[in-house]
Amino acid sequence: MPKKCRVLIADDHPVVRQGIAQILNATDGITVSGEAQSGDELLSKVHGGGWDALVMDLNMPGPHGLDLLRQIKRDAPDLPILVLSVHPEDQLAVRLLKAGASGYIAKENTPAELIAAVRKICAGGTYVSASLAETLAEGLRQPVDQPPHERLSDREYQVLLLMGAGQSPTEIATQLHLSIKTISTYRARILDKMQLQSSAQIIQYVIREGLLPNS
């Protein structure tokens, strides 16, 4: 009998983890062998090894987002990672793929798409949806000026989204484990690169461009 792909699921919502587990455990060739509900727990389980693939949410307590993804890839460079997020794929997918993810799908996608994505990364491939592949191809065929937020580094973009969600510098510093002074430096860089004048304009930009998740 062929070996099953052992999947680790990481999400801070038990209902989401249970739903993913039910879908994947009912799929031939895949078994969910472990779960994590925070960034710290996920890192601990990754260090323990024994996984063929990881399905992870971006926003969990503890280390999260791009920082968590990069840390996992440093610790387990051969572990395929599928990111499952509330963010539309056109906003984060390219950054995540560049950071080492093997695939990205939005939580609004169907169970069939989740299964297809997990099968693809378990086989050593990279998964992108048909719509994202078309968007990427179109971008190569017809180069256009980058929107202002595409000029930002990954960390600056992360701070931009948190500011756009209305978080204060203190809240952002706490969440990212950085000093308030460092957050102020990132804010200044964001304003300069995007040619904005204030935090209020950052919030207006993020809302206008639809960069925040719908839920």
C-alpha cells in the first residue's frame, strides 16, 4: 500500500482545524497526523519532525505571518507548506511563494481545491489556483506600474496592513515583538515610499485598495 502523506494542520480555530481534518482524512493518500493552534506550538511540532506537508493559517497567536513561514523554512527547508488564509490570493500569494510557501489558497475556496492543493504539495509540486496563474501570466505579458504598496518590503507591508486595520504603534510593536521606535521607523518608510502624509492616509489607502480581509 502506498505511503500516506502525513499532514500537520495549524489554525487557532478548532472548528476550522476539525473541518480541514475531516476533508483530508476522507481523501485517499492523505492523513492528518497532528494539529497546532499557535505559532509557538507549530514551531515545536515542526522541530519534532514526522510530517510530509503543512497546512497553516497566517494569523495565529505567537509568531505568525511571513515571519512564521520564514522560520519554519529555516528549520525545515524541505517541508512543503500550504498557506490557508482569509486574505484574497492576489494580495499575499506572491509574497508567500517567494518566502518559501509551496501553495496558497483562500479560505473561501472549495474542499475540492483544498484537496487538490494538498495533493500537489505532497507530490513535491507548487500549487496556485487557475485564477492566480492567469493573473501572474497576465502580469508578465502586460507590465504595468506597481501600485504604491508593492514598493514596500515584506515587513513594511505587514506594518501597513496592521496600521490600516487601525492598530496603534504600541499594539503593532507588541504583536511583532519589535520596539515602538522600530515601528515608527517602518511608518516613516511607508509614508516616504508611498508618498503619503499621515497615518490617516495609510488607513484610507488600505481600505480603498481592499487590502484587509473581509472577515
